[in-house]
Amino acid sequence: MAEQIKAVRGMRDILPEEVKIWQTVESIAFQTLEAFGFEEIRVPVVEELKLFQRSVGSFTDIVQKEMYVFKDKGNRILALRPEATASVVRAYLEHQLYTKRKITRLYYAGPMFRYDRPQKGRYRQFFQIGAEIFGGKSPYFDAELIVILAKIIEKLNVSNYVFETNSVGCDACKISYGIKLKQFLEPAKDRLCQDCQTRLQGNVLRVLDCKVISCREIIKEAPVIQDVLCDDCRKHQENFYTTLDDNKIHYKKNPYLVRGLDYYTKTVFELKIGEEENAVAGGGRYDNLVSELGGPETPAAGFAIGMDRLCALINLEVKRKKEICVIFLGQHALQKGTAILNSSRVDGIKIVADYEQRPLKNHLKIADREGVKHILILGDNELQKQIFLYKNMSNGSQKEIKFSELSKFFKEIDNA
Ligand code: HAM
């Protein structure tokens, strides 16, 4: 037998049963976002590597360890996107979307790629639904993002969720906090992992995001950024929390939350469900990114939901669509019947034809095994009488359906 090729490590197939859940989640998320004025944008999966180096940050694990980087035939150094915020900002600038609306709300959905160690809830290709707001500096925008996430998650019947929140401050706050944190970490330097020892020299805040247990132990005692926030950042944070309270959002302050990407300023947040350690969604404000990528000063904020994680955690019953199976007995019935069937099909109703020739008994056995309840049969007799014979597999009843009334019959079955 020929060698079977398997999916690449860390990449997986989402099979039809699971896709039904994904489609339900997507449609709830898209409808919610549209209702808040977000419009969909589609950006490429491949970008220049430097876009991510300059946005996500050269000291982040994502850029240092997890990028899929390659040269194309034109010697361009490209990367599969590890996230889409950078691409959306690039597109926002490239198409000067800031000239069109004062506040621009965009959403997107698609696969992201990170060369991470595959494990439960962690894949090398994973799927995000994300949202970005450009042009608004008020904390109400940050709160709006959380309200949207809460609405989506509640529509999915999830109640055991919490938002972890923090402020990483503005550039000035980050610098003063960096100094304080470095002073605290220096004496414990030898107990930090190799990566954190390098981070100590490069971007010390990244130490807070380290997953190594010995580093986490040290971090537990670290000073918090809260103590060094400037007046503006402090006010922003207070207003943000008041708005969350007003909206009855369930949140928990996590003073060490910095997130794995460098572009954040002020508000950061993550959405957690149940006891799961992995965040289902994450986001925050990034007021400097647009200008750092060559655009005008533009405050911005956003989030991304990890679909793989969310869909694995929700308990969604997706109603199976009714299916009507049509079988043709004999070549003549098949020849004449398919056109009659196709001209009577009704949009949105699942009518599945089986063109294979087998004895009726076998057809019925297959329908039974596959849980199909409604069968239409066309043989030579039926063709002559210009009818399909309908068989209800649940109660064994039968009736004749005229060719001219086929569409009406499909609607009746679907509505029943
Ligand atoms: P992120 O936290 O890196 O943020 O990713 C968002 C979500 O994507 C995570 O909470 C998680 O559910 C999912 N995710 C990340 N990595 C993996 C993985 N290896 N396997 C499965 N799921 C994963 C961002 O990507 C930012 N762009 C979010 C954002 C938008 N911030 C502002 N705007």
C-alpha cells in the first residue's frame, strides 16, 4: 500500500461535526461585532518578517522562537503571521483608512501560525477571531471590547468565565517599572532561566510572561506596575474598571499580567474559562503601534479569541439539520429523475441524492445506519405516475408526492 501522508505536527483538521460548532460560534461572534459597528477586513497570511519584529517585539517568544520564516523566490524574507493585529495595522495605514472614519472598527477571522510546542489547546496552526478599534483613546473603548467578549461568551451559554486585567502603563511608566523590576530581579539573577537572564538585559517586562516554574516563583514577590503608573494611566485604569463595574463584568485584577506581545500600553486583559490555565482570548490597548509602524499618532485597542480553545471548552448542542435522502431505482429513473429533483430543490433545505444503484433494501439499511429519517424513492413505476414515493423512516408511513408538489413537500418537511 502507498504511504499515507499525515497532517503536519501541530496542525489539525477540523472535521464536519466540529465545524458545525465553529460555524455557530463564528456567526454569533460576527453578528455581535457587526452590531457594535465592526466591519470585516481580510488580510494576507504572509507578511514581511519585519512587520512582526517591529510590532510583536524582537524580545517576545513569538518572534524569537515561534515564527515560521522563509525566503520566497524573490529573496524576500517573509513570515506566516503569528497574529493579525500587526497585519490589520499595516492595512489600516497602507489604505489610509484613518482618512475615512474618525473611529475605525475592524474584525477578522483566520488561521495564525506559531512554532510552539504542541499540547492541549496549543497548536502550530490555530484560528482566531479578532477585533481592533482605531482612533479612540477613551477607556470606554477598552471596556466595549470586554463587553463584546462577554456578550459572545454568554450567548454560547458559558457562565464560569472571568476577565483578568491589568495596566502595563504608557512608555514612561514602562521605563520606571522596568528599572524597579530589574533592581528586584538582579539579586535573583542566577535562579532565573537562561531566557530570563537575557530578558533582564533586553526587555525586562518579558520576565513576567515567563512560563518556567522557578521564574514564576521569583515573580510572585516582584513589585507591581500599579505603584509607578503616571496620573494619566492611573485615571485611564480607574475609568476602565468603573465602566466594567457598571456593565456588571466579572473581572479579576492580575498585577503581573503583561501578555506575550510588546505593543501593549495601558489596558491589557485575558479571558479565562473555568479552571483552564490557557486564556481563551486576550487583548488590550496599543496606543503607539500605529505610529511605530509609520502612521499618524492613533490610539488603538483590540482582542483576539482563540477559536480552538473556545470551541473545545463550550458545551454547544448544534441541532442536526433535517436531511431528505433521494434514491433512484434503475437507470431510467435516475436519468429522468435527477433533473426533476434539481429543479425542485429549495435553498437552505438539505436534500441529498444517492446516485448509486443498489437494491432498495440496501438503500434503506444505509439510511437507517446514517440516521436519515426522510426518504424519497423514484423507480420506473413512480416515474410513470409522475410521483416520488416518500418513506418516513421514523414511523414507517408512506405517501405519494407529485413532481409538481416536490418543492412544497420539502418545505413542509423542513418546517415540521
Ligand atoms: P494572543 O494572546 O497571542 O493575542 O492570542 C489570542 C488568543 O489566541 C489566545 O488567548 C489563545 O486563545 C489563542 N492562541 C494563541 N496561541 C495559540 C496556540 N498556539 N494554539 C491555540 N490557540 C492559541 C494576540 O494574538 C493579539 N493579536 C490579540 C490582540 C488583538 N491584541 C490587540 N488586538
